[in-house]
Amino acid sequence: MKAVLVVLLSIVVSAPAFAAAPANGTYTSTDIGGLVLPGRYSESWYPNKLTVNNTLNEASWDGFTLETQWHWYCPWISSAPVLLFSNVDGFGNGMKVWRVTYTGGYCWLNGTGPWAGGDAFYTANINTWIAIVTETYSAFNEVGTVRNHNATATFNGYNKECMSLAISNIEKISDTVKSGGPVPAGYPSFWNWIGCFDEGPDGPGEWGDVDSITLTITGCETIATEQRSWGAVKALYRD
């Protein structure tokens, strides 16, 4: 009987405590007048750009260090990207616009960010992630790529989808094919969605800058749980 009570006590002690939900609000990045740090991204390729299983990794950048304020990682391309528009001509000049659907992934927010509500940090499961990718070509060579991302997520410990994310300026800087080397220092390393682990800097993959972020939090509520006194729990197991 004592063993049963010890197990129950350990469960009570180990149960996570949530101080308060992140504060409601619309939070924008510093480049558009807000307090959210801009960021940087990498996307691993399996084995090429715009390929199923490519995995995204985005992290805040304060000018010195990644991931001090936010981190969105491990959403992966789950179906073949859809070509929405192309005007690339016979000389290889023009633009292509793709719609890319990602699945899964996770979010981490530092509890001291502008959304501070009382928890030391917040974690979330990403529910949806859609990217619009616009590529510019010259003589059949990609010479520039920009992205828009839209996502939704549910915070762990809180009871509904209450976070949305819109990023309207993500600029690709380079990739391992063009540079002939790994992702440079100061950019997130490449991740693999299977098991969601860091693969390091070698790639193949691409990297770039993340600006014009709008993060909206509305109506997060702590998951309600039935409370019992320790005395009541013990009473259930009296000899």
C-alpha cells in the first residue's frame, strides 16, 4: 500500500504547473515597429529544394545569438508543392510562385517575451503551416527567392488553438549548392523531421533571414483539471 501511495505522490509532484497563459495581443517584429526579434531560417533538403520531407527551422536572432526569444522548428513538407504561377520564358527569365504545405512541428517562446503571462517559457504544437514561395529566374538560374509563411499552433497546457503567425518577408540568402559549403555561423542548422533532431550545418539545404513577423495570441486558457486533496487520495487506498 505504501508503494501505491509513493507512486501517486510522485505523479502529483511531477505534474507540470502552468502559471498563466501567454498574454493576448498582436506582437510584431522590430523591423515593423514591434518588440519581437527578427530571425533566421534554414531548410534541409531531401535531396533538393521544394521536395517532400524538407524540414524547416526558424529561430530568433538578436544580432549575436539564435533562439533567445522564439524558435519554430520541424514542420516538414508533406505533399508535393503546387505551382500557382509561372511566367518563365524561353530564355529562362521570369518568376515561379509555389504553394507549399508543411505538417507537424513545434514552437518555443521565451516567457519573458512581449507575450509574457507568467510561465518561464511556452511550448506549442504547430497545427498548420503554409508557405507561398516566389522564385525569380534569370537564364534558368534562380537568382532570388522570398517566402510568406502563415501558421497556427496550440500551446501545451492550454486548451485551444490560440496562436497564429504571419511572416511576410523571408529572404533566401544562399544554399549549400551555390555556396559549396555548410550553413554559415549565425544561421540555424539543418533539422530532420523524423525524430525532430539537429543534423548539423552540412546539409544539403538553404538559409536566409526572417522579417516582418506578426504573432497573434487570443483566448488561451489553462486546461481545467479535477483537484483532490492528498487526504482524499489516501482515503481511496485505506486498508
